[in-house]
Amino acid sequence: MRVYTDLRALPEAARSVAIGTFDGVHAGHQKVITTAVEEARSRELRSAVLTFPGHPLSLLDPSHKPRLLTPLGTKIRLVSALGPDELLVLEFDRALAGMSSQRFCRDVLRTAMGAKLVVVGANFTYGAGAQGTADTLRGCGEQLGFEVVVVPLVSGDGRTISSTLIRGLLAKGALEEVRAVLGRPPSAAGRVVHGLQRGRSLGVPTANLHVEADTIFPGRGVYAARALVDGHWYRAAVNVGENPTFHYPDEETTVVHVEAFLLGFAGDLYDHRIKVDFLHRIRGELRFDQVSDLVAQMERDILATAGLADPEFTAVDL
């Protein structure tokens, strides 16, 4: 798959184009992309995916922008696995945000991308003020000479699969449900940075993970996970929270830490990049009056992680 960031760099070709933000690349997104890929093969077209590096609300309404389910690098990898020939990651800037739906169809889809077929989800909107819909896209296609395929929304367990649904499930720690919707465990990635080294002083050294900016991870609590370090997988007990034992009960804090204890790991993790796949919620965040009680609970969390049977552990020989 070739990746482009500039419309002008695209070689001239007739294309089947899938369009969307595709945050999470969940089952619904996958259906849109694979439809475009399959139609391209049957029509002898080049298959392309048009997406954006972040969420459009980052520009349009920053105070309401959602945290991303997948950082750009992960999204590129997941899209590539679906088999398109090309991926165009188009910067969502003021010029694009202000473009009318008609002009977007003409200048971007037809002229720059050579679209012969455009595939979108049923809730797709585009153009200034999000005035364009799947229906108006069909009308543009009839005028400009490309066909439009609208993929129905995908449902599971009676609910429409969406990035909003997944964010809500993550916040509740419903990791098994998230995994079923995504087809993979939810994850976070980042570099290990120096923290306050409380875990080391307590005899349970943890890696303080600086997660990628604007990405989402499960809500506060302790999780059984698997962690990837330098190509090797480890079971991990991961705490997401504010370390309430070390704050006064009425002390306000907005800092959320992601700290991982890697079972069976010996060595220095500082500056290493770690990918953490969250598998099960062990418990919610707790405050302990005695540090010794915290240590005892951490040891129980580690034992719980060590004893869990899960196919995702087996998949990486853990």
C-alpha cells in the first residue's frame, strides 16, 4: 500500500475510493474499506482510502474533540491489512473544512482522485458545515460520472457499532465487549519515562508509560494486559489512575498515569517504547490508608494477572 499526504502527489488513475475518519478501524469501517477494495478488483480500478490524521473536531470544535482510538501509525497499519492499493492521509485544514460539498466532489474526488466509485458509511457527512450526506453524494456522482455505494451501519448485540460506542465501553472498562467490536484488544502505546519511582521503593517496580497524545485508553482501574517490548511479549498488571493513596482525599488532580508491572521482565525499561493490549479489568481504582495495604493489593493484582487464561495470552506464547 502506498501512502500519500498530498493530493497533487497521486498518480493519475481511475479509482474506487473509501472515505471516512476511520478512527478505530472497527467492523463498520472495515466493511466500507473492504467493499471499496473488492469493487476495485471486480472493475479493474485502483483501490484507495481517503482519511485524515486526526479527528475533524480538532479543528472545528476543539473543546469537544474525542480522544482517538487509534493513533495515525496504528490506523495506517490496520488499513493496510485490508488490502487497498493506496492510502491518502489528507490534512483537515481550514481550506478543506470550508469547501462546499459540491466542490469537494468535483475537485477532490473526481479531478484529483479520478473516482469512478465512492464507498461511504450510511452516516457519512462532508463539506462545509457537514451539509453533504450520502444522498447528496449520490447526486454529485450522477452529475460528475462516479457511482456511490453506501454501506449500511454494522450492528452487534443489538447496538450500532461506532467509535462513540467503543469509547463508552472503554470508559467503563468493558474490555471484552470492546475486543468483540474491534476484533482485537484495545491498546495504548508510548515511551517509558521517569516517574516518582514509588513502585520501585515498594518492591513492585512499574513502567511509567507516556502514552501517545490525544489517544484513549480504559478508565481508571487495574487491568490484566500483555505488553510488547523490543519484539517480546510479557504479561502485565496495568494501573490507570491518579495514585489516590498518595493524595489527600480532597486533593484535586487531573493527571492520569498508566503504569505497568511486567511479569518476568528484568532490566531497564526507561526510554523503551511499549505497546500495551488491555485484556481484562481486575478492579476499580482504590485508595488505601496504609501503604502496606496497597502493596498487598498490588501483589494480588499481579497474581490475578498471572493466573488468567485468555486466548490472547496464548496467541503470543504467554
